[in-house]
Amino acid sequence: MLSLKEKYQKQAIPSMKEKFGYKNDLAVPKIIKVVVNTGFNPNAKDEKIRQEMAHDLALITGQKANPCPAKKAEAAFKTRKGMIVGLMITLRGQWMYDFLDRLVHIVLPRSRDFYGLPEKNIDQSGNLNIGLKEQIIFPEISAESTKNIFGLEVVVVTTAKNHQQGVELFKLLGFPIKHG
């Protein structure tokens, strides 16, 4: 089975050049980064939960999570500017391809009631947004030893110019995109 990187080089580039009329391989849209993030209640006093979330994200991605401070105060959520409200990891290069291979071939098929990613998850810039309800669908996380289940968001950022190019790129790479 071809890895995602090999599939891009051997199948996606020629197909995209033929369909959209690109003259150069470097003009073909490609995945440039993957951002994995999660949020939590900044007012909760339990530091152990945050550490467990950071640990689980590090296991899933292979990188340490960066804390995300609030950009502005929000009275309704009782947050102040600078409070840590989430964790974020940016993956590039080989780490990104390894993560996406596991996501597409192992994690998404393991998730409950999964019938494919809706095409509407791809925005007008050709980027894919995937919301996962629980981190325990990743094989690195032991469901028995996990005390807190949290959701996370995976954003796959591409150089595609529009929605149509993004959809075509993800389908050629083997992402389970469904119409509707």
C-alpha cells in the first residue's frame, strides 16, 4: 500500500495536472500543514486534567502541545486576556504525513457511525476540517487508563485555490470524502 506522500507524488500530481491544466508539478495543490487542537475550561482548577490532555495529544501526534492563550476577555465565558483556553500542535513534513496516514487508514474507520467525511467540511480555500468527539479512537490511547474523554479538531491546510481543487486533492489522496 502506498503511503500518503507516495500517493501524492505518483497519482495525485498527474491527475490534478490533467484535470485542472497545471503546467508545472509545483503549481499542483499540496498539503502544507496539519493543525490538531482542543479547548478546555480555563476556570477549572484541576491542573491534572490539562496535563493529561497535553500528554494524550503528545502521544497522538508525537509532538508537545503548545498552550493557546485567549486573545481577548470574554465575560460570558469568564475568561481574561492571556488565560490558557486550549492546546494546539502544528505538524509539518514527515510527521504530518505519518499522522494523516494513521488518521485516514486507522482512526477514521474506527470511529463510531463513520460513513465518510462530508464534502462541506472542505472550506472555500480547499482546507479540510475534521472534528473528533473522543481521543480514545486513536490506537495510542488506552481507553481503560483514560479518565477524561475530550474532543479535538484536525485542520488539514492545503495550497488549493478553491473548494473544487481541495475536494479533488483529498479524494485522490484517499480521504473518505462523501457527497452531500
